[in-house]
Amino acid sequence: MFSKAIITKVAHAKRAFGSNPGIVHRVLNTFDRSTTSYAMATFKPEAELKGHEPIEIERKDSEYQATTLSNGFTVLTESEDFPGAVHMGFLINVGTRDETPETSGSLLALKNVYLKTLKHTNETVNYGMIQMSGGDMEMDYDQETTYFRGHCIEYDTVDMFQMLVDIALEPRSVLAANVAKSKNRKSHELAHHLAKYDPFAYNEDLLLRTAYGYNSLGMPRLGLEGNVENIDARVLQKFIMDNITPRK
């Protein structure tokens, strides 16, 4: 006859093994071939899935439509030719050529704080929305145009488009302008540092400045370094109101 202690140990072992079926295979260092994970790990990717019917969609040519709204805003839409992400953007006919010696560096400042909205959302909400949408949002500019663009899955299109409107059209607060000023300063420092390793870094700016002077297309892309400290909320708001209009 077995003692009561031995029977108790056997009962505990049985409960332990019964609650964790894989423990036997771990103790014996073998594979449990009955698990789904084992079936997936050993499945040959080139083999067809049993009972699976692939969904096929015929690719279509994209259709384009341009619509001019009553306020002068032009909307260009492209039909979906294949399932995928939704792409959206604002192309604005404003570049560094529209800056003056007093507003030089405004576009760089707006790029440096483009997520810092204030009215409907803020930078934290915008950044979180981008992460959760599985998409992206960015701003860029050159001498002639400014472009806000983003993409996301179809489900988040409305929210992402509203955010795109906010970051493109909202005035910037005093806090945002102070951050922009600091980042503008760092942008110039970085440009000077990188120019030590690239003798052609400033060629484009120098060529345009030779042709146009400190005017229109001759305005430097990063703005005048001496004007960094003059960039404040008033300058940024005035630049937005004067230049970013429906007609542009």
C-alpha cells in the first residue's frame, strides 16, 4: 500500500500535468505535434491553403476629377485603382519666394512645429492619431510651393483629413513660435556642420541668390540666419493669413 504522502504527491503532479498539457513535451524535449503553432511552423508557404478561395480584383485605370469650390479652393481627386491606403495632401502655391527679410524663416518654423495645433487638437493628440492610423503625415516646402501630405487606412480618413486641415491652416501659438525659433536655430547649426563635409551644400541657394538677390526665389530655403530671433507668433500668424489663402 502506498503512503498518504506519496498519494498526495501523485495527485499534485497529476493536476500540474493536467492543467498544462505541454509540460510533458518540455520535460522530454519533444514537439507537441497537435498544436496550431506546430502546424503553422511546419506549413510550406508555397502550398495552397485547403478550402481557401483567393479574392481577385481587376485593376482599373484611375480617373481624375478637378473641382473648384466657391471660395476658390481646387480639389483634385483620384479614383482608387487597387485596394490600399488613402493618400491626401494640400499643395499650396507658397514658398520661400513669398518671404521677406522680416518673415524669412517662417516656412522653416511652420515645418518645425507643423503638428503643434491648438484649436481642435494638440501635438500629443496628432502624434497619437498618426500612430494609431497606421499612416503618416508630413510637411515640406521649397522656393515655390508648400505641401502637406499624409496617408492612412480608409477607416481613419475623416479624422486624418481634419488633422491635415488643422496643421495646414491653424495659426501658431506663442509656445509653438518659441519652439520653432529654437528649432530654426538648430537647423542652421546643423546645416553649417554638414556643409563642412559637403562643399556643394549651399550651391543651390548661392545660384538663386546670384540671379535674384535677396528677393523672391533668391530667399534662402532655411531663411536668413540673422532673422531667427525675429520669428514670433505674430510674424507666423501674419505670414499664414497673408499667404495661405484659398486662391493659392
